[in-house]
Amino acid sequence: MKATGKLYRQLLMNFLIFLTIPIIIYILFFQISIAQYFKDIIHESNKHQLLLLQNDFEQAIESTKRNALFIVLDQNVQELFRLQNAGDSSSSHYLKKQIDVMSSISDKVASQDDIIHSIYIYNYQTGHLLTSDEISTYEHNFYDTSWISTYEANHVFTILPQRKPYDQDLAMPFLLDSKANYDVITMIYPITTYSDGGKDGAIILNIYKDAIDALQSVYDENYVIVDTKGDIITSIADEELLLQVSQSKEFDEVIMSKNNLGYTELTLDKENYLMMYQNSLTTHFTYIKLASIDNLYNLLNKAKFILIFLTSFILLTGILYSIRRTQNFYNPVERIMKQLNNKQIGTSLTNQNELNFIYKAVDQLIEEDQKITELLKENQNNIEKSQILELLRGKVDEESNTLFQEPWLYCCILLSIDQYKQFAEKYSYKDQYSFKTILLHLAVEHINQYGKGIGVLLENDKIAVVTLINPQQKSDISTIINMIGEKLIEKTSRLDTFSISISMGNAYNNINEIRYSFLEALEALKYRMTYGYKSIIPYNKIPHESDEPIELPLPNIVSLLGKNDLEEVKVLLNQYFIDLKTMKNINNENVFNYLYPLISSIMDFLYKSNLTMAQISYDHSSIYHTVLEKETLGEIQSELFTLCHRIIDYRNKLASENNYIQRVLRYIDDHYTDPSLDINKIADDIGISYSYIRKLIKEETGNSVIHYINHLRIQASKDMLVGTQLKVKDIALAVGYNTDQSYSRYFKKFEDMTPGEFRKNFTHSLQSD
């Protein structure tokens, strides 16, 4: 044993902690107090700039609100909303109002081109959108709709974080100019007209982020403005620094803070910052500034080193004193522990507290006594199990006769885990062994109430239990074993993990004949196919080889599959399997003789119908192999019905899809000149879902519904361009476009030239000819 053990080290450590903790606390208190004082000074010096920034930014917001208010009060806007809500969106009066409004907001953007990026006027009731780019459309066709969810949730003035003015995850049916690459700050101004609803729509103003940044740059760098959700409205800061700040927990604490003014400290890339903030009571935005305080920490570290140097002498003296006091406490205990260790009582003292040594020595003695008792009992059980296992294998010796000297009736019971393949896949080998051991103990416990039970674990799913019953109960042995089986099945049925089936052989007077009972139980277990799961199967109740096989007519499933009659298939399958069960001689060895013709007829129907297992989404490559794995007729019936169900479903689906696609294409061909034609209108008129129409058109044409409609319109307009003298504007209206601008934009997208250029090229080609 070492001169200084664990107890010595623990005592010494306690003395040192008692000495050093007060000194460390004093140093930390001094450090924190001085640091807090200088942080307060830095915060006071920057508080005024935060207030100025807040005032300037909120003045900019008020200026934007005024622009929006002028638009709202415009009589043309009010009249346009009234016409849209009344459903009068095709009259010439409505078109004039629409052009006037788009020209007005376009002029406003042009007058403030360095501040305002774009303006949208949105009708919430109808989904109409007008933009300063002179676009008139609906919200589901527009390239920039991410702000709509915010408006629908609040219906109040809202400022969105900086963003790109288009939806990157949506297909963009409109051509965007270079302005789409600018970052904007979006302000949503609700419109309330004289309608009864009170929620008519909104004015959307997209402000260049650069214009807001120019406002902040007059103060300093490292400014951030965020909303109540923590989203960054705008900022002037290094992008890497800003990313680290927004991901810090201190940033989240500032956003959630109930204080209107304050600061907190954070460390980024080993550099210390003071994050000062100002919360606005009007906009509820948080204005944040970052200031580096590394110089402050350098000064504090110098002061801390001086203080540590002055306290070193006190610590050194205290350590020497602690060592002396520890030796005085430890020496008596050390002498006693050496004597115990020399006598080899307990375990070694290495790496343990000496005061716990005596407790472990006593525990060791008690544990060794218990192990000896359990070992004797286990050896006795193992001897009996070994003898039983040898007898089941047919090996008879004299030792078995001396082991079972009392007169008994001997019967073998087999416990088999139902659906063992799924059970083995779900649990590890160790867990399987544990479950089977528990099941064996339960069986022996119930059998011991009537006699004696000795069980052994066999391979895979089986457990064999030899039942020793008093010969006086010979007439009741079947009843007793049946009662035992019912109790075991009842207990395992309460578990979600697995269930069992039980088979039993006949009872014999001689232990050497137990193998006959074991083989009979194995034979009886084969009839779980007919009896089903959680069943008790006595050998004397099953059919024997002398019973004549019964022929069973094959059900005409194929004719019902051809008619797609699932209900009749179900009835016919159900009756066929009822007939199988009544035959009683069906087991897992001969059941396939009855099922092979039925399965073959279904597979032949698949082949003649040009169908494969993959097409009907069937997981198994071979239905024959799948059926062979089933343990009961009920499972086989369910598997075959599932197969038929999927065949009929697939055949119905093929017929349904072919009918629907023809209806959709015919409807679009008849109505493509309607300006209001879209996917929703098609879905409502035909009576199928929006997503299903999109899927059908995609599979049939390879493109979207909108692309297909525009393709028909452009093709029709080309005939009119070369065959008539109509103006481009009249042709646009004739083929379904609201404006000639929209028509020209789509024409160029499809033909890579304008309608005028197309007509001109065609005329030149005729003159050349």
C-alpha cells in the first residue's frame, strides 16, 4: 500500500479548497466590479448615438407611410378596388382605371428611383396585383408573394427584413430585370376602403436597402436594426461578424429583453464586445451597436496579475500548513488499513478511500456466500436440464433413471413463439434469449402447482418443457396441461412484444419414453397453420396419415379481377379459406399444394394484363416465397387479398387517369382565350384537385399548366399575325391576354422575338419569294 492513499489526498484537497476559495472569490469580485464600472461608462457614451439612429430611422418610416397614404387616398385606387370587388374586371372603364393607377405608382417610383425599388397594390378580396412595373396579374401568378403570408397574419403596418424581391423557390412566369438582384426592405401598408369587409388589401413599398444603409453610415459602423422575431431589418457591419452575432445566445436575450435600454457582453473569435441596445416603444424594433472592449480587458488582466502576485505568499504558507494537518489526521488510519490489507480481507486499497475498505470487505464476504448458494442450486438445475435434453434426443442412460426415481406421468409441452421471423428481426440475440428464459420460468412456475416442470431452450422459436404429473391424476392430465397452456397464453397476450402457441404430446409412464411425447408435440405444432396463433394443439386432436386428402375446387378469382370486383374477390377468398380450415388436415407441410394453383392463376392474370409486381407497388419479388413464410391461413388469406386489392386499384387508376387527362386538355383547348383561365378555374369547373391537374399536365406535356395555356395562345396569335391585319393589342385580347405588354413578353419568351418582329419577318419572306 502506498504511503499516501486516497483518503490522504481527499483530506489535503479539502484543506486547500478551504484556503484558496476565499482568495479566488476576492480576486474575481475585484475583477468583475472594475470591469462592470468601465462597461457602464462605454454604454453611456454610445447611448446618445443609438437614440439619434432610432429617430432618423423612424422618420424614414413615417415618410414611407405618407407615400403609401397618398396612394390609398387616390380616387382611382378606391374606384379600382370597388370594380375588382364587384367582379367587373373586364370592362373598358376598369382597364382605364387600372392603367391610370399603374402609371401613377410607376411615376412615383421614377421620381424617387434612388430610394423606392417598386410598389405593389394588392387586393386581398380578389387576389389582384398591380405593380409599378405595369404588371397586372393575380397573386398565384406573381413572382414576388412571400410578403402575403405576413399581411394575412396581421393586417397591420409591417416592415419585413431585408430580402430579394422575388420568390426563389417558385417558377417565375414573368421576366425580371436587373432590379431583382437588389436587396430591399419591404413595408406593408394595409388599405381600408369603404367596403364592408374592412380588409381590402395593402400597398407594398420595396425600399432599397442601400438607401437605409446610407442613413446609418453617418453615425458609425457595427449597427444592426432587428424586429421582435430577431430578423435583421438592416445593418452596417462586417457580414462575418454579423452572422456570428445573430447566432449568439446574447443576441436572443437582447431581442427577448423587456428593458428599453441596456447592454450585454459577448465574445466572438476570441475578441470581446459590448452589445448595446435601444428598444423602440413605437415600432418595437431593437437598435444595436457593437463596441470592442479588448483594451479594457488588457488593463484588467494587468491588475489581476499584480493581485495574484501579492496573494502567492499567503497561498504558499497555507499549503505547507495544510500538508502538516493532513498527516496528523491520516497516520492512525493508515496503520489500521495496512494490517487489514496484509491479511487479504476485502480488495486492494489502490484507488479507493480507506474508510470504505471495511465496508467492501464485509460486502465481499456476504456476496461470496450468496454466490456459493446460487451456484449449488444452478448446478442442480443444469444437471436436470442436461438429462432432459439427452432424453429428448433419444439418448437413454442409467443416470436419468436415478434422477427421476419417483413415479410420474411424463408429458412434453412445446412453447413456440408466433411470427418468429419478425421477432428475430426486432430483437437482438441477447434479448431473444432473455424473453425465452422468462417464458420458460413462467411455464415451470405454473406446472409446479400440479407437479414438477423441467424446461430447456431449443433452437430458434421453441422451448421444451417436460411435465411430471402424479399418476393418480392420469385421467385429468389433458385438462391440467390445457389449463397451464391457457394461463401462459393469457399472460403473454398482455405483452406487445410477442405471443406463443402451445402443442403437447401424449403422457407416458416411463421417462425414457419422453422422446415419443416430444416428437408428437413437434408434429402437432405443424397444425398451427389451421389453428392460428395463440392456440393450444394436443397431438390426439390432429389428423393422422391414414386420413384421406380432400380435393378443394379452385375459386375463379381471375374472372373477378378482370371485372375489378374487389368485394366479390374478398367473398370468394374468404369462403375458400373457410373451406381449408374445415378440412383440419392442413399443416405447414401440405398447405402449398392447395395454394399453388390459386397463386399461379393470379400471376398468370398479371402477365396477360401486361402488369408487373413493381407497377402495383408490391414489396415482394416472389409471392410464392412470401406465402411460404406465413405461419397461419389467416395471414396467407390477408396477403393474397392485399395482392388482389393492389391489382384492382392499379387497373382502376389507369382507367381514371386516362379519362381525366383527356377532359383537362379538351377544357383548356376550348377556354384558353379566357383571360381568367388558370389552374384553380380548371379544377373548379372539372371537379378535380389543383395538384392532380398539375400532375396530369406535367406527365402528359412535360410542362406546367401555365406553360401549356400560353403555348396555345402564342400558336393561335401567330396565325392571326400572318393571316390578319389586326393590331397587336387586339390580337393579345383575342387570344386571352389582358394587355399587349403581357402578350409581347410571353411571345418573346416562346419565339425569341416580339410579335411585331415576327409579322415583319414573315412579310419580308413573302416579298423575297
